[in-house]
Amino acid sequence: MTDSVLIESECLVDNLDFPRHLDHAWLFLAAGIHARMFRRMPDDTLNAGLIQEIQMTPERGEYVLSLSDDHTWTDNIRILPSEIAQAINRGTQAGIFSTVRRTTRGIEVKMSNGMILTPELLASPLFFLTPSCRIGATLSPATSGPYALTSCSPDRRIMKFRRRSSTATTEGPGEVSIIVTENRFQGMRLLEAGRLTLSCPLGANPAAFARSRITNTVANRTTNIGMILRPYTGCTLADDIESLRAISQVLRRHKLAKTTSGTFLPMFDMSELFSPQHCRDGESLDASIKFTKSHRYTNAGSLELRYASFEPNKRIAREISRQLWKFLGVKCNLIAASYSDYVASRFPHKCGLSIEILQPFVPETLSRRHWEFINTTPAVHDKQVAPTEDTTGSAQPRIAAIPLLKCMTSMISFDERYRGRQILTNEALLDWCNL
């Protein structure tokens, strides 16, 4: 346990709601300020949270969620069943539930597509109870986890939280602060000077990361944060699965990982994001499926390669461009996208590929209904999944995703108190009781 923790953030936090982006500081703070349906413990077991029990009903695919009534917001107002139901209702938007309704027994949900409801599913960050769920206070500063917001600077660059007295019996830091640095150079400088407790290697200069030999890797296992390559929405390449498979097969991922100085490791199968223990040694170097010189993507500069303008994305983009030219005769235009365009997935009306960070919030079976995984080699768990259908019955196309790399760790520290300590769950969320 520590008295205080200072975590660096990538960008400003507008409010405490469920994030529209995957800023790592939000992810690590979320478990401390948001209530959860089931709480994931340090040993990866799940304890009851807002949901006490999942009960099956005689009707196929229907479940009743019995609720806890001893959870409160930080101003001591009890969390209402309607607020819990509002958070559960996100599952209908994600295609997990077909119906959600409150009854005298609790919250009744009907599963979509024959899926089974498990505590693991409800423990997903998708179902965190966020302040926006609070009735009558859309942007309320109240939180529902063990930490209360105590102050926020006018420019929103510094947010401070203090542990609630009602939860003082549980372990964890007394104070937590989030600070948005001006750039990654400043962040690394503050980290090395000991003024930051925890930071994220993503965005740091890999050369500086490699020089910092005393760096403590806080997570002692790989996370489920991955880097993928996806085609621009609506471009011809988005529907050209064979060409995407050719790109996936020729990429030398170990060379991509080398440019990150160990921040990332090669990833050949998207299932590695969902099952951290799943691993395949070696790399498929099968380049038998190649583009021909007459292929429409081999014209000089005809294919854009977009990346968010922070480290190590540009280095990875350069290496991908080099490999595509060497093995497929494809020349790329490297395009640095603004962070706002990157977060919103706004693509130009051109043919191109985008380097993106992906962290699955839902089980693999559900993700496969949204993503078309272009794995390097087929695996036993790679199954053909039919496109999802909306309420009108029209097919929803899946988004192609080529696996590139997986993040080795989500947080680093120079504080000796953290050396060798595992404080991350396999969802890359900070587990406060391990501090």
C-alpha cells in the first residue's frame, strides 16, 4: 500500500463517464471510481458487486440478475436499481442482449445469438456504473467506486481523488492524482525524476525506453492491449480479404516489435488479446500469396498508411511501409492523423490502412461478430462467424483487422516499491488492493 499515486494521462479527461477513447489513465482509474457488476480480484477470481447472483429462468437464453442494495455514490446517496439497469442496457447497444427490463425479481435480460451470460461478461468495463448513469445528474462529479473526486484544475490537466472513509478498511493508496503532461518527453523526464509514480510506455521514445535499464515493468505478464492494421472504412481494400491476408502473411512482426525496444511483442493471432496465456512461437513467413505488379495497389503512392502521431507508431509505420515495398511491391504514403480523427475513426475517401490500438472489452465470440480477424495462420479456434443482424434483419459487415503486435506492459515505474509487483488484471485495469 502507498500513501499516494500520481499517474500520467495521454489527454484531457472531459468527465468521469465511460470513455470514448482508451486513454490508459482512465483505464487504470476506472476501477477506483466506478462501481462494477462483478469485481475482478488480484487472482482473477470474481466477487459479487452490484450484481449478487445470476439466475437462469426456464425460458432459453433468459436470466435474472439479483441486485445488491448496499452501494452508494460518494455523496452517500444509494445507487438505484434503475441506474444499474441503465448500465446493463449498454449490452443491448453492443448486441449482447435483445431485451433488458426491470421486474420485482431484479433485472431480466434476454441473450442475443444464443450466448451464455457469465460473471466474466458482466465484469467487462462495458458494464461499469459510470457517473452519467446517475439519475438527474448527467455530468455529476459523484463517483461510485472507493475514490471520490476532490478537485479538478480549470484546464482539466490535474484531477485528484481521495479514498472514501467508508472503504478505509480495504487496501489502496489514500490519494490518487491524474496529470496530463504537455508531451511524452516531459512525461518521461518527470518519470525518471521520480515525480510520477506510474506512466505508460506507449507514446514514449523507444530509444529512451531502452536506455532506462532500471525501469520497473509493473505488469509481469502481457496485457490484452494490441496493435492492429485495419483498412479505411468504405475503401476497396476493406472488402478485399485475399489482399489483406497477403499483407498479414508477409509482415515480419518480430522486426516491427524490434522498433519498439521491447514495448510490444509480435502478435500473430487476435485470440492472444482475449487469452493472454495463448501463444504461438515462431512466425509465418509464408509469402506465397503476393500481389502482382499489375495489382491496383502497386501504383506508387496509391496506398495510404495512417498512424496516430505519437511514439512508437511512426517507427512501426515506416517499417510496415518498408516491408510492403520489399515483399509486395506496394509503395505507401505515410500519413500522420490527428488524435481526434484517430479516436473518432474518421477516414479520408481514399484507399488506405490505419494502425490502431485495440483492447477488447467484450468476449471473443462477440468481438468476432464485429471484427474479421485476418490471422497469419489458421488456428483451431478460428471459426467462420456470420455477420450480425440488426433489428430490421439487414446484415452488418465486419471490420477487417490484421494482428500486428501486443503490448508487453501497460504501466512502468521507477519507484522501488513497485519492482516486481503485479498490479494489473488481464483487462489492463488497475487493481487497487494490490498497491
